[in-house]
Amino acid sequence: MPSRGHRCHTITDSPCGPLTLVATDGQLSGLYMTDQRHRPAQETFGVPDPEPFGDVIIQLAEYFAGRRTEFTMPLTLRGTDFQRKVWAGLQQIPYGETWSYGQLADHLGRPTASRAVGLANGKNPIGVIVPCHRVVGANGSLTGYGGGLERKQFLLDFERGIASDS
């Protein structure tokens, strides 16, 4: 099996609960929520080491404080060519907006691939920063989200400036 590079991780708190940040060779390669679907096994995250995550934690804090709408840190996204194309497309969905799976498929030049887009979206390894939460059903309904529908609703409401009761 080919080497996956030097991996390490740290955990940071957020309004969505603890976020596990994973770096490969010093670049963010994972952001996982507690009880997230498709979350890799903890032992694949490497040793605990907060050092590579300073800028990521600052940008996340700015995002959750409402002072950042785009992330600028370098990312290492490992997946198939199609998955990486979908994840790049996710990063083009504007802050505070949603696209349907069909709209994202159209944007990628694959209008009949909305189901495949949905599957790739679900395997996104860097939640929040690669905003898979911005993809909804064709009728605007909330559909699956690896971090849970409550977190998806929270993130969408947060980006739209809708105050939470909690």
C-alpha cells in the first residue's frame, strides 16, 4: 500500500461540537464531526499534534464568529477524480446559498449525474470548509448530511443569519 504521508490530528471546539482536524504532510486533509457518517477510524488520523492547525483553527473561529465567508488554507483532498471534481464544485457554492444536487451536477457539466454527485458529496472528507452542507434536495428539502441533519440545518441557518433559539 502506498504511503499516505505524515498524518497528525487535533480536536477543536465549535458551535457544531468538537471537530477533528487531520493533516497530511502539513495540509488539512480531514475535518470530521462527532458521530459522522463515513468518518475514518481514529487510528488513521495519526498522532495528536496541534502545530499544523493554527491557521485552520483561526479561520474556523472567524467563520463561526461571522467574520469569514471563504476559507483560504491549502487542502489535500484524496478521492477519485470525480469526487475531487465534485468537492471543487462545492467550494464554488456561495456562502449563504444552496444548490440542489442537480444544479451541482449541471455546474460540473454532468447533468445526468445528480445521484453520483450526491454520493461524492457524502464522502467529502473536509466538512464545513468544503461546504457540502450547502447542497439540498431538488425541492429545497434537507437531505442526508454526514454530520446529521440538525448540524446541516444549523450551518445553513447560521450562514443565512438566522438566529438560533439555543
